[in-house]
Amino acid sequence: MHHKDILIEQAARLVRDADAIIVAAGAGMGGDSGLPDFRGNSGFWQAYPALAAAGMDFQAAASADSFVHDPVRAWGFYGHRLALYRRTVPHAGFALLRKWASAKAHGGSVFTSNVDGQFQRAGVDRDHVHECHGSIHHLQCTTPCSDEVWSAGGFSPVVDEQTCALVGALPVCPRCGAVARPNILMFADWTWVDAVSEAQRARQQRWLEHARNPLVIEIGAGTAVPTVRHFSERMWRRHGASLVRINMREAGVEGGHGVGLALAALDALRAIDRVL
């Protein structure tokens, strides 16, 4: 038996024995659905040539300041992403995770730094998702004049991809008329309204208290933005959770409290499911 097969067997055993499943997902979760990876400027500039021409990196494009200084271009970038996420079909791994969680005494919950709404799109109950960086499918005031967060459902952005600029009217705050922005935690962001994310966090915490043998399945979460990794470590320390870490480049698990699989998300989930 190959070393990788032994690890997959161990991961399957952890899935089998758990009474609750917590999916902790980073950017690598979306790759199998065809979503672009913005790690490093080359991937980002490939997806947004107009920003490459302007010498604008991901950090500059995804900053809260961009909505103050150049909202038409900021909404060019985020409007394009919003349209992309709306038409993306979640890969088959989402359904496998839902299947495993539904067989558990306490079901499942999701912690994700992704803002794409793909878990809800794949049928996960929105009450069981904690989006720690917010969601592109919600809007807030740029000022902000209040803690109000509302659905982006009524906004259908049209973007000129040559210039990465929004065509047509900017979305505005219904209270004060200022430009609206996505309810996402951006770079150098002092104006993010965290009310929705905070309510999700509290709900997840209440749910966690019932689990006796929880398992964290961490997918595509690297060390560059370590939010999801910190969450996994917290689950281990505070709730005694085991860990299955799925990561192409950084699969190491310290201290023997879990299994690391150096595979893409969908490959790993299918391999575990075959054993189950």
C-alpha cells in the first residue's frame, strides 16, 4: 500500500468516527470549479489585463480605498467577480461534504475566508456558514452611515473588460445615497461592517458546543493568509477536533492531531469517499 493510500484510509477513518464535520475552506476550494487563483500577481494580471496595464496589483484593486478614489474601476473589478461567482457551478466535492455531514449526529458547519457564496450555492444552509471575510453577495455603505447590510441581488453589473470599468450606474446606499461597496473585508479596511459575519460566528460557536468528536476538514487554506489555518488550530485546542488538511503545497500537520493530503480538493474528497 502506498503512503498516500494509507493517509487517505486514515482520513476516511476520521470522517467515519466524527459526530460533527466542520469544513474550513480557503481559496484552494474554488480551483476545481474553475475559479481563478490570485496568489501572486501573474494569475491576477492574467485574469485582469486592464489592471496589469495600469500596474495595479491585487492588493491595490482589493483595497477599501479603491471605492473612495475610483469607484467605477473598483466596481469594474468586483462587478466582474460578482458576475463570475453567480455563474460558477460548485464542483462535486461540495456535494460529498454535504453528504458526509448529513450522516452525522450534529451535522456540519462551514468556516470560510472565501467571499464567493459557493457553499450556499451548493445547497448548504446559510445558517451553517460563517464567512469570516464577508460576502460579495451583500452590499454596505462605503462611509458607512450605518451597520446595515443588504443583498446584492438587485444589482446586475455590466463591466467593460478592456478597461475594467463598470458600465452604468454605481450602486448606492439606500439610507444616505453614498456609493455602496461589497460587504467584504478588504486590504487596509477600517469601514467593513462585520455585523453579518459576527452573527454567523456566534451561531457557529453555539452549534459547536454540542459536538463531542468534531472533525475539521480544511481545504485549500495556505499560510499566506492564515485566517483559516488559525481557525483549524483553535478548533483543535478548544474543542479537541481532529484535522484532515487538504492542500497541494502545504499539507503538513503538526503534533499528530490529524492527516495531511497533498492533493487538489476534488481529488482528495473523491479518494476519501471511495474508501467510505
